[in-house]
Amino acid sequence: MRFGASSWPFQWDPPYETCIKRVASLGFKAIELIAWNKDYLTDYYTPATIANLKATLAGEGMKLSQFVSTPHDLSSADPAKRAAAVEHWKRTVEVGAQLGSPIINMVSSHAFAMRDAQEIPRITTKPLVQVYAAKVPRGVDWDQNFRDYVDALKQCAAACESAGVMMSIEPHPARYVANTDGALRLLEHIDSKAVGINFDPSHTFPVGDFPNISVYRLGKKIIHCHVSDNDGVTNVHWRPGMGKIDWTAMFQALKDVGYDGVISIELEDVPGVSRGPNSTAPGVYRHPTATDEFVAETVAGMNYLKGICKDLGIPVD
């Protein structure tokens, strides 16, 4: 097992070479890079940039644990939009493979390509408002939409199979994969050995799943982990040890199922976190580059989890 970090809380927007060096200097052994939309895949991730990023990773002794990009319209009711989303994913796989990433990640889609803070309210607003509802379409075929989503994901999985990389789907509140049962159902329908789960307990815990039980049920289907803590009600991303998740129980479960991959710390709701000037992501802290206060929180989270690993006899690289 090794500890890594997501790049975007350190630096939301590219270029990412300095971010890689900063994360490496903190003692992390892995990092995730991201393309926020399809334009980043062509405008930023050029052959020259990919070569520079690979050289920086190698020079810092860092592993690229995942390359991340989420095509929004994989669950659209419009076949043309789904096809365009699949092409977005194919380009993501191409870039990720060129970067040397073993896993290409996407967040699960909402039904009918609905969006957070538009048709779907963000779960973080749930404790703050009296009325909490979604503006969902009526008179539509929900079963067909799931079948369309599965078909699009099968095409995405085929692209990963051809490139020799794994595809991870990340659960998220209110989406087709919001919990353990949703993940197992979708994986069964996709039926590809190239597809697994990027397990994020801060997304599944607030919708009713205990993280250790999720780990036992998902088992070898977990191919990457995001970690952060929360209140059990919303999907805020706090430092591990500062919320309600039982990390000892979860890491014991990871040990029991034989997980030996990357634990990527992803803090989003702590002081000093980075958010780009054009970002629509929620949160009260918005810095172009993360502050030293954020860095201290992230390192404290890693050290807290390393202590649990030591107590449980889990080897850490």
C-alpha cells in the first residue's frame, strides 16, 4: 500500500509540474492528474506537455495512480450526446495511457445527464434548507436510460481493454453509483475485467453505507481509493480522523480483502484548498494554489492513516 494525493486540491488548474513536485516533497508516493473537460485533453495535454509531465513524475519518483476525466453525457437520453461522451472518454484513455497511468477514472453519472446544483441539489446543502428536492424529468423511460448508460460504459470499458489499462468508476451521492449495491449492480451489467471501483467512503458513507462493510462487499473490485472524512450526512471532505468514519475498521477490511493499491488523500473542505477562478465546485475556500495550512492538514491526514496501518500491520511503501 502506498499513499498518494489528488492534484486538484493542491492546484486546480494546470500546469501541474510544480504541483507534482510539491506533493512529492511532502512524502507522498503517488498523485492523480485530471482533465476537467474534453478541451483540457487537447488544449493542455499535448504531446509536449505529456512528455514534460512524465519526466517530472519520473524525476520525483512519483507514480501516477489515476488519470481522471468524467464525460458528462454518458447517461444522456440523446444518442448523439452519448456518442460524443464516449469519444471524450476514448481521448481520456489515450492521454492517460500516454502518461503511463494504469487506471483511468470517471465519476458515475446522474440519470439523464442531470447536473449537481442544477436539476440535482448538492448533498452539502441538505442540512441547511427545509425543502430538498430534485427537478427530475417526468414522462421518461428510466429503465431505458439505465440500459443506455450501461451500453455507453461498455464502449468505455472496451477502450480501456484495448489500451491495456483499467477503468475505475467512482460512486457519488444521488448518481447511478451512489452506494455499494449500485456499484455491484453496474459492474455486473458492464461485465468487464477491465472495470473496477474507485472507492470513496466520503461519497458512500453519507448515503448509508458503512465503509468497512462496503470494502468487504466490493473486495477485489476496489482498484483505487480516495480518502477523506465527513459528518455522515453530507459528502464534505475533511481530514481523516476529524469526522465520523471508522478508519481502523475500514483499513482492517482493506487488509482482509488484500487491497495493496494507492490510498489517495482528497481533501476539499479544509482551509486553504485550491479552487480555480472558473470552478463551480462547492466550498467556502477558494485559492488558486493551496496554502500551507492546507498542506499541513493533508500531511496530518496521511500520518494519521499511516499510524493506523502500523497498528494493523499493513506494510506501507
